[in-house]
Amino acid sequence: MAKVRTNIMVCTGTGCLANESEKVIRNLEVILKARGYAEEVQVIKTGCFGFCEQGPIVKIEPDNVFYVRVSPKDAKDIIDEHIIKGRRVERLLYVEPKQKEKINRQEDMPFYKKQLRVALRNCGLINPEDINEYIARGGYEALGRVTTEMTRDQVIEEVKKSGLRGRGGGGFPTGLKWEITKKQESDVKFIICNADEGDPGAFMDRSILEGDPHSVLEAMAIGGYAIGADKGIIYIRAEYPLAISRLNTALKQARELGLLGKNIFGTNFSFDIDLKYGAGAFVCGEETALINSCEGKRGEPNYKPPYPAEEGYWGHPTCVNNVETFANITPIIMRGAEWFASMGTEKSKGTKVFALAGKINNVGLVEVPMGITLREIIFDIGGGIPNGKKFKAVQTGGPSGGVITEEGLDTPIDYESLLERGSMMGSGGMIVMDEDDNMVNIAKFYLEFTMDEACGRCVPGRIGTRRIFEILQKITDGKATMADLDALKQLAYMVKDSSLCGLCQTAPNPVISTMKYFWDEYLAFIKDVDHPRGEGKYTAENKAEIKS
Amino acid sequence: MTVKTLDELRKIREEHLDRVRLREDGEAAGDKIEVLVGMSTCGIAAGARETVNRFVDLLAKERLDSVKVVPVGCIGYCHSEPTVQVNVPGQKPVIYGNVKENKVQEIVEKHIKGGKPVEALILHVDFKRP
Amino acid sequence: MAENQKQDQDRKMLRIRINDQDLTVPEGITILEAAHGIGVKIPTLCHLDLHDLQLHNKTASCRVCMVEVGDAIRNKLVPACVTKAYDGMVVRTDTLRAITARRMAVELLLSNHPNECFTCPKNLECELQALADELNVREIRWEGERMDYPKDLSSDAIVKDSNKCIYCRRCETACNVVQTCGILSGIGRGFDAFVGPFFNIPMVETSCTYCGQCVQVCPTAALTEAYHVDKVWEALNDPDKHVVVQTAPAIRVALGELFGMEPGTIVTGKMVTALKRMGFDAVFDTDFGADLTIMEEAAELIYRIKNNKTLPILTNCCPAWVKFIEHQFPELLHVPSTCKSPHIMFGTIAKTYYAEKKGLDPDNIVVVSVMPCIAKKAEAKRPELTKDENNNVDIVITTRELGAMVKEAGIEFDRLPDSEFDRPLGEATGASVIFGTAGGVIEAAVRTAYEWMTGETLENVEFEQLRGMEGVRKAAVRIGDQELKIGIASGLGNARVILEEIREGKADYHAIEIMACPGGCIGGGGQPYHHGNDEIIKKRREAIYQEDRRKKIRKSHENPEILELYRKYLGEPFGEKAHQLLHTHFEKRERI
């Protein structure tokens, strides 16, 4: 088989076929043969590009030029102009309606540029149990460069410059965390990967660990080099047996190649990683609770300060980063901080993986550049709400976040904008609700989760969350009065204000934000007020309707 | 063998480059066809293991020795698990969704043997890798 | 001391503001400490900082000390107990936000607390109750589920009522960090969390030593002593019973606290009067048993030294410590002295020598021990400490229980005249009094051993090198041409250090005294609650030494009643009959 120089890919999805793409193919093949290019240029039928309203679609690879609305008679120009003379056929390029500007590269088009897979770059593409495939994708090159060509400060500087922030939810600048840990005077330091993913419906980290374990191992070694740690720990919940097994395989292979262990890349840097299994308590995702659990203690948070960077695992300076954070490190080293910082918003750089769930057509994982709007994620990528229902709200940040309604859909997503809206980035869970969902029930669902998952250490977390849940229960049972609503509000703010760690400080967010945006839904349950929408008081008859 | 220099690492990379190139954009020589099956927890739960077994059985039965089945991680398309990517050298890789056990025969027959993707199962992929 | 001051001077000074008052504080100080310095009281509950007892509970979990830090634009609530001051810090303890948060924390605690103050053993001693009053809690708005665990009444010593547990974890710190026993820890999650043994197994099945330090620090009645007051009243009202009472040395310097007296007040005479008025047939002194213990222990020490037997010898007056070594160091059970503890020796003598002397049937004698201790309750029930199915000691009550009985009897304690202990078992020396504080047993033993080994008269009986509040003290005493190396540990964590030295063969001692409670019996689990003030324990200690100085006879072997006991009944110290009556054995126990 001769080497194919160029591929002409023609969409043969249903939409394009209806627009005569079969004829386009036939014409292309005939003309190529006539011009003598049949051997080195191949016409390929492809599946749907998902851009049917602009079909038929023709894409030229490797030039990555994208033609739309190609009719059979355009085949001649594509071959004579583009293939033979190397000139783009301007009139066939896609024009973005808003900009009236011609766009020819696929990733520049709104639909396609929405997803950019940095953290998930290798997932689904390589065999996670074969280190050679990871290396073939450029793996461990970053570790090699870091250990042989860069100083520790240079590595930290690069990560700082990239603007990468913690992907576990807190959003603390990763480079700064590394710098603080590096500055601690101690012979023994640790770097820990927080793989205790616990938000209901979120599985970004699991996907990375199962699909691309080496990307985390390599990044941990880079982090270890930067902060001066020779030991890493991956704290992973035991409910992730496949991820654990793939990590163990990856560790074994990396050690066999000397990419972990003594004298990495012939330098005097040595680094190895242990796995510690968690029992799946949500609170163990909090870094001090995680460290306690690693030490074999009860998994509950400590008061900070001291921060783990000062006093962490067994009292030694410890840097704790999330799986997704680590998955971004290697691309930053390989492609440079500027490249990374070119994506995203002013304060939030790069991409973020979200787990889309709830009332949405395309349930699954998406990775998008920061700054994209929720509307784009839900409607363009997620395919909108099923069954023609109306969008009501989206919960971001899992049980620690809040709801965002229609009016917030066009906010560009970053750490700050979500906080301003009373929600948070969180680890990336995104649950979509439609018009059928009752928001009081939604709040109750989340409170039940946090109430059960709270460690119990502090009074607001232990008793406060339970009492919030009980009031919500009373409300949905139709037994609550206005006084209960007042008490609920006061208690929610007190728990937010007074709890010891992030878990319970954020636990009331679903209540606070639903009370803010859906006050009437609360009122609808209250027995001593008239229903604001004039539907009358809560009655046993409309109970089922309201609760559904 | 241990890697002691970047050059040694790059050598390994060169050796295996063809494999991943084929998957990224179909740009590879030879006639080695690959079937990637998303084998994360979610995919397995949706039946990916049965799908893989079926591929292996069928390919053996058909004596298609040049086709390799590779378990990979997931692409996050939970709504369409199990997902399967078929890579034919010189062709843009094709990703299929909802490939339950009973869909395998059709893919082997039409795409792998016949060179024609199974339109109905094709998943439009809307992401890019850097 | 001078060095400490110098360190203080080297510390960086910070300027902070609390409720509009400007102050300068050294770096490292918490908001709570800084506020205390200027007379601003911030309520606390879980916080406990007992420097002398090495107990620091800094869980910051109750959120009762929340104060507002920051300025008008950006401020937050922080726990004052653990938040350190920084330069320029602005603190307000009196904003509505802070007051509401603090009060609501207590309100929440009360919403999950049995409202049974009237019948609660900690009524008027409860820190949660006091806090509810202090923070003006007037209603509990939150109704709902409450914890519902059965009481653990399995042991003879400690009652655990988890429904009253507010999860402050003080007991856990006392048990794990100070005592290194590891019995109590947080179990359960979220709303169901409380402190208990793992899997919440009954206390009696654990390696608990019953030292009672958990009881001493529990702010509520989640952990209390097993209550035996009613048994005493029954015995006192049984006309067939001859009820004798003995009081441990540490009682007389603490009992007064229960009647509003200054800590350190010596109330020996009033206590004896009260006991007599309550109807005890004879009021005796555990100090007599202590003198007897010294006779046996000093003899055993000299025997071991002269015959090259196992050294060091370990004192074993403390039953919590005995249980500790049985569970934690079963391979070292040949090391402690085989002597029974003083109150058990007393019980044995009461039911043999005293019964014979008085012509009483031992079955009709009831021996009541008033102890600063909870472990003594369990000790009295040990199978080997009963003779012919007769308990050596029948009932053990704590200092607190005695106080409750005195109140119930309608005795106005502070107005009582003084009385003397009854004879013969009430005669005691200064040596036995100091048993009540850490280092006292060994000092008493040295006073006797010195004279026995040298044949000389000991002029100065006060061995300053054996006194002090440190957890571990090492000292040497010259006796004739021999140097006696002494170790003293109080607190089981400190005991563990010394025991590990012994196990590893690194210990170079002749004799070691170990007490389970930090500071010795004066800080016992059965003493009046110190409520986080360790100065009280120091004052009790001073009083103990004062009581010793007041005694004419200060060496155990000079106690005339003891000498008569040996002459008429026991024969030689460490002799055959003494062995039979006054010595015991230990058994290996599992570590659970």
C-alpha cells in the first residue's frame, strides 16, 4: 500500500447523504483518478461530524481544513485548487454567523472548540496497561526534561505561570502550593494524589486513573522533584478496584523502566509511589482528613493552620493535589505555560472536566476550556433537556455547590464567577434539572448526602446538617410554618459560618441557593401562607404533584 | 531494561509511535487494524467486557489475525457505552457507540472485513486532543 | 524560669485589637488567651489545656468560642481556642453574628441531649448546663432525632451514657494521648458519632484500666463513675452489719471543695465527724493500710536487693496501673511488688485481725472504702481479692459520692467540729499521708528502707528529689554506702515510657513508683471535678505535704498500731502470714 499523503473525508451521515454527499464522493474519486492523484489522495467516508445543518461536510487532512455545504460540482475546485495548488476554496469555508468571519480549522468552530481534552488527552486512545503506548503519546518526556534540564524553581515557575489551579474544587493555585511546600525546611516531604472522588455522580478522576494512569504517576514524580519529595502516595477509595488495578500495573511498568525508583533518568532524583486505600468516606477528600486516614487515623479533618504544606503526613510537609490537577501537569511542561494560559479566563486557566448528569441528553464526561458558558455545555455539548422539557437549573459543585438558573446560564465558567452565583466549581459534577424537579426536594437530597457523609466532629456539621435536613423534611411533608423557614435560613447560615471544614461550610449551599432562586417553591409547602401563585395552600391533593 | 536518558525514552516512543498515530488520525502504514474498546468501570458495567469477548471470538473464528483488540479507558460518553473505536490504516478512525455484544458481528462484517463503517452506530465525536 | 522569660522576650510581639481594646501580645498566642488577658471571656466547651497534666484537647469542634475576625468588608467567624493572633488582627467577640453562632451551637447540642438535668449525676457540675445559662439559651428551636444508645453499665467502675456525649473528644485525648490506653475514640459518622470503644463493645471487654481520667474531663455525664451510694446507705441501716469505713489520703485534701471550701483545705477532722454522724460503726484510715504496705514493700525491696532478685521493683498501690501492665506489658508481670494495695490490705486486716480482736463474724463486717479513684471499684471485685467468698473490701465510693452522701444526710459540713479516727486501724503516719501524691509511696518506702538498711535514724524525712509535678522523675537517694536509683512516673503514658525501658533492658533503677493519674491520687478520677483548672491539683498536693508535716510520726515502721499488728498477728514483714494475707498475684490480659 502506497503512502497516503492526504485524506479527503466526506461525511456520510444521514444528514449529508440526504444532501448528496455520495455524489460528492463519486465526483472526487473520478477527478482524482483523472488528475493522477488516486494513489496518494484517498477519499474516506466518515461518520457524522454532528454539524448536519451545514452538510455535506468535507474535511481535508492533514491540512485540517473544513468545507461546508459542498455540492457535487464543488469537487472539481476542491481537487484542482486545494489538493493540487494548495489553495483553500474560500467560498466553501464555514462562516460563523456572529462574526461573519471565515473559519477553516475544525477546532476553531464553535461546535468543536467547545471540547478540548487536555486532562483526558489519552483516555480512550491508549491501552492504560501498556506503558509503551503512553510513551508513544509523548509520555515521560516531561519527567525526563524536568529532571535533566530544569531546576526545581523552574518547574514551579512554569506551573505558576500556567495559572493552573486545584481541580478538586478549592481552586488554590497549584504552583503556589508547590512553592510553599518546597520552601519548608525538612528532609522528608510527601506529595499526595487525592483520588478520593466522592461527589455523587462525579467520576472525572476515575476516568483518568482508569484510562491514563501514567499521566498521574508522571506528574506526581514531577511534583515530587519540584517540592523535594521522594515519596508519593495515591489515596484512592477502595470502591475503585479497576483504577487500583490499573495503577498497580502502571506502577510496576514504570518501575521496570526505571521511570519510578532510584536515580530517575540517571539523575540523583529518586521517587516512588505507594497506594493507600480509603473506605469511601466523602470527608476524606478534605486534605487534612485524607492525611489522617493515610496515617490510619479516623478520617476527619483537622483545624487549619497548620496546613499540610507545613505539617502534613506524619508531621512532614505534604503537598496534596487532585487527580485532574496532576493530569494537567505534563501538558504544561511539554507545551509550555503560555500555551496553557492561553486557554480559559483571566483567573482560571486551562480546561475543566465536568460530569454531566441529570435531565440532559448526553450524560457523560466533557472537558471544556474555562470561560465557556453553562449554556454551551448543557445545550451544545450536552444536547439539551430530554423530552422537550424546559431547563430549570443546574447544580454545579456537587453537594457543596448551589443551583444556577436560566439567568446564570451565560456566565463564563470559572472559579470566581460560580462563587459569585452562590455555587462553586467543585470537583466537576454538574446535575441538570428540568421543569418537573422540585427544588426543595433537590436541596433535601443534597442535605441528606452531606448529613450522612459529615464526619460528626464539629457541632454545626454533626447536628446542624441533621436539623436542616429535618426542617426540609417537615417542609416537604407540608407540616412547616413560616417560623420554620426563618429557622432554616438562620441555621443554614450558621452552619456555613461555623463549621470546621469545607464539607459542612458548604453543605448549606444547596439550601441557601434554592431559597434564593426558588423561594416560591418553599412557600408552596408552607401551611400558614397563601400560595404565592394563587394556587391555594398546600393540600394533600397537590402533595404528589409538588413533590414529584 | 531501564530508561536512563531522554534519548532512550524517545527510542521507545519511536518504536510504538505507529500504533497511536493510527488511532489519532489513521495516518499509518501497514494493514494492521485495531479495535479499541472503552474498558473503564462504566463501560464494563454497560457490557464492554462481553463486547470485547465477542470481538475476540469472532475475529478468531474469521481468522482475522491482523486485527488487534485493545482495551482502553473511556471517552466519557456514558450515554453511549460501550464505545468502540475502529482504526483502519489510512482512514480516519471511526468511533461507535452503544456497541453491545449483539452489534459486534455487524462491525466485523461490514467495517473490518468490508471496509464500510456501520453508519447507524457511528458516534459523532465532538472533542479534540491537544 | 529565667530561660522561659528570655524566650518570651525573644518572641515577636504582635499588635491586635479585641472589642476596641488595643493590646500587644507575643506571637503564638491564641485569641482566647489574648482575650483572657484583658478580661474578655470567650466561652469554651471542648477546649481543655491542662499544662501540668500534659492534656491538651484542641479539637476546635464545639464551635462555642466563635468570634469575628476581620474588618467591615471581609470578616469571618473563627474558633478563638485555636486561632493564633497575627499582627494587625481585629477581633470582635460581641457582634450579633458571633453571639448568635455561639448560642446556636449550644442550642444544637441541647437539641440532641437528654433533657434530664434533674436526675443527671452531673446536675450542677455539668459544663454544658453552665454554658446554656451563660449564653442565655432560652429555647431550643430544633426538634428532631436524638441519639439513642443504651447505657453501658457493664463494668464495676465506669458508666458510659453516650446519649450525653457532646463529642468534645476530651476523654479520647485523655485516654489516647495522656494515658496511651487507646480505649476511647470517635466512632460512627455524622449525627451518629460519639466516643466509645471500637465497635462500641462493652467497657468491661476492653483493656480499660478504669483510671477515670476520662470521667474527670468529661464536661457532661457521658462518662461517670458507677454509683454505689445506695449500697452504703443499705449497709448502714442493716442492724446486723458492722460497717467500717476507710478514707484514702487524697480525700481529706479535696472533699472540702464539694462544700465550697478553698482547694487545698485540709478537712480530715470534719470528714471523720461527718462519717461518724452518718452512722459508720468505725471510722478508720486507709493510711493505716498504707503504712502496712510500706512495711511489706520496703521488706520486699530489701529482700530483692540482698538476694539479687528482679530489680527494679515496681510499686503497685494503683489498681489502674496494675490493670495497665496486665494488658499492655504482660511479659513484665514479675516486676511489680506482690503487695496488695493499701485499701485492700486494710480490708483484709479488718476482716481478720480486727474481727478477731472485736469478736465479730467477718461475714457481718462491711468494709467501705472512700477513694479518689474509680479503678478501686473494679479492683475490689477482682476474684483473687476475695477470701472465702468474702470481699476484702465490700463497697468503694469516690470522694464525689461521699460528698453527695454528706449532703443527703443533711450534714452542714463546713460547720462540723473535728474528730479523730478510731483505733486501732485509724492510726497512721506522715509517710502514709503522702501516698496521695505522685512520689509519695516511694518517699515513704525510702524513709523505712533507709533506717532498716543502715540501722541509723533518718533525721530529715523529706526527700525533695522525689517531689515534683513532672510526668517522669528520676532521682537517686544515698542510703549508707549504696545509691538507690528511683524512678517516678505518674500518668500511664509516662509509665509506658519507663516500662519500655525496662522491657528493652535499658532501665537502671532499684525502685519505681507508678501512678495512673497525672499527679497521683490527688488528681484521681474520683476526685471533685477540677473543671480544667490544674491549679487545684497543685493545691491539693501542697495540702498533702502539710498534713505529713503535721504528723508526729512520719515513718511507717514507727506506727505503734502497725508494730502491734505484726507482733500479735502477722509475725515478720514479708513473712509467711504476711504473704498469705497481704500479697497477691497478677494475670496476663488481652490487649483490646
